[in-house]
Amino acid sequence: MKIAIVSGKAEGPTKLNAFDNALSEAGIGDVNLIKVSSMLGPNTELIPLPKLKPGAMVNCVLSEVTSKKKGNIINACVAVAIGDRLGCVVETTGINDKEDGIKEEAINMVKYMMNKRNVEIKDLIVETSTHTVENKGSVIASVVYINDDIIE
């Protein structure tokens, strides 16, 4: 199994446009995202995001928050733990929370999931996106599941 981890942040004239702009900044704005749960296969490989086919149906774990309140600090975070037998992904968000606190929450959640399954963590990766809202802002962090059908 292969995954890519991406993040983006953006403003827009509407909340939807801000979200779309954040997806585009992350490189996943021209595909259809299918939210999936949080399990990874054995020895999952982390790769850079390849060029995706426009309109492709793409599985992902997506963390996102959008706000129209000027001055809000918004955070989206994903944490990935990879083991020999399987891996786990978690997502969390925050508004006006410290970025370090959001990261710590995600790490604690993914470590708990792996411990509950008695799987030793080989790799632990955390990705956050933080933005201070100017008008209408959005942040995303995502784990994208890569297969040959979606690569251009």
C-alpha cells in the first residue's frame, strides 16, 4: 500500500471557495475525495503525491476546518503510524488551539490505536496546516491512498 500526506491552507470569497482553494494548494483539488476510515496495510510506503487524474475517485482520510471569523487560528492535522502488520491514521482539528496541542492530541490518538492492536510503530508522521483567518479561510491535512488507477 502507498500513501501520500498533503496539506493546504487558503482564503476564498466564500467558505466553500476557501475549502476548494486549500484542497488545490494541497494538490487534491481536481479529484473526487472519498473519506475512508483509518487503517493502513502492512508496511505501507509513504511517497510524494503523484500527479492525479482529474476527476479520479480518490480515497483519503481528510482533516479540515473552515471559518469566516476574522482572526481565528484554524488547524487541521493528520497523524500516521506505520507498523509491520498494519498502520493507523487519525485526524483532528482545532480553532484557536495551539498547534503543538493539536499535534500532541493526534500523536496520542494514533499511538493508542496501535497499542490497542499490539502493533509496534516503525514510523510516525504528523502533518499540520495552520492559518489565521483574514476573511474566509480553510485548512486541510490529508492522507491520500495511492493506486495506479488514479495516477495520470
